[in-house]
Amino acid sequence: MLTLLSRAFLAPVARALYRPTVIGRDNVPRTGRVLLASNHLSFIDSVVLTLVAPRNVSFLAKSDYFTGEGAKGWLSRSFFSAIGAVPVDRGAGQAAQDALDAGLAILERDEAFAIYPEGTRSRDGRIYKGRTGAAWLAMSSNSLIVPVALIGTEKLQPVGSTIPRLHRVSVEFGRPIDASEYGQANSARARRKLTDVLMEDIQRMSGQEPAGVYNEVPAASAIEKVKRALGRNRPS
């Protein structure tokens, strides 16, 4: 019900206020399993993507957004539930696999699911090397992948800001990619090939400079920075 209300009322208001440019909406299948794979520039990317997509889209969000107390906690839960967010614990290892499994369950219900192959937001505007989780999801669920390019969202809500600014954004949905043409989900080579093709499509539409490396979440402490530096400098 919350999702229906958000699309009926919140989406038209947001489009009227921010007037986003949307290209290629017809490239998104209206039914069946589809994975929307997008570049990632801002916290608000998921909100923009779900409000302009031509069908309901789910995405993963930190479980913290659903566990708050009082009026603020209720408002946070209601908002994220309304725009299709699914709570998960973020992290590496088992937490990362649990997140992928949650996305797989959504796709296997013949729904639409959004993911960011870069893993985390770009803080310098470049587009980073894609991780293969999106390819694994598409291959495991036999879903189509629609590459998505977001432009201007980093100015709509810059890093560190809590309230969106008035700024025009552009969203382009590319032509669907049939994951089944690239092989099986258990093939690392197939996952890498599909991921590279996907990221090339996103980069072409977004016009971002390729970074050529993976993006990393900023280190939470000085100790973590030292560990990362030692790991990079360790002889192979």
C-alpha cells in the first residue's frame, strides 16, 4: 500500500518539482524479472531511480533505516518501505552474500530489482570497475539487465547533505542485456565478461571518466587506513 501511494502521489510531485529528464523508459520491461544496474553518485540515487522507473523497483538499504524508535524511526521506516527498500545488513563475506540472496528472492518473484555494480558511491565523479554480483544475480535468476545512467544526482544531494537541493537530473535506461548469452553464474569468466559489457554501457551513457579500479568504502578509522596501505604495499 505504501509503495502504491508513493508512486501515485510522491512520484508526480517529485517529477513536477525537479523535472528530471528520462530517456529510454520503454527499454524497461513492464513485467517479468529485470535487474536495473546503475552508476552510483549520491545517497538519493535509489530514490530517483525508483520514482522515475516505469514499474515498481526494489533495492537494498541499510537495516538501520528500519530500526529507529519514536516518530523519526517510524518516518524513516515508512519512507524507505514506500519507495521499495528492503532492509539488509551491509558488509563483506556472508553479509554480502545474504544481500545478493535477498535480491535473488525478489527477482525470482518476477519483480524488478536495482543494484549498483560499483558497490559504493563515487566520490570523485569517475565510474569504477564493476563487481560481478549484478552478473551473478542476472545469471542465477535468468533476468534481463537494464543498464542505467544517472547524471546530476551528486549535485541534487551532495555527500554530507541531508536535504535535496533543486537541481535537474537525467536518467537514461539502456537496452536490456540478455544474461543467458554470457554463460552460467558459476563461471567467473562469464560473470566478468557480462560485468565489463554492462559497465561499458553505463559509462557510455553517463559520460563518466573510467577509473579503471574498484571503488572502496572510505576507511572508518586511521587504523583501517594503515591496514589498507600495508595490504596494497605488501609484496606479492
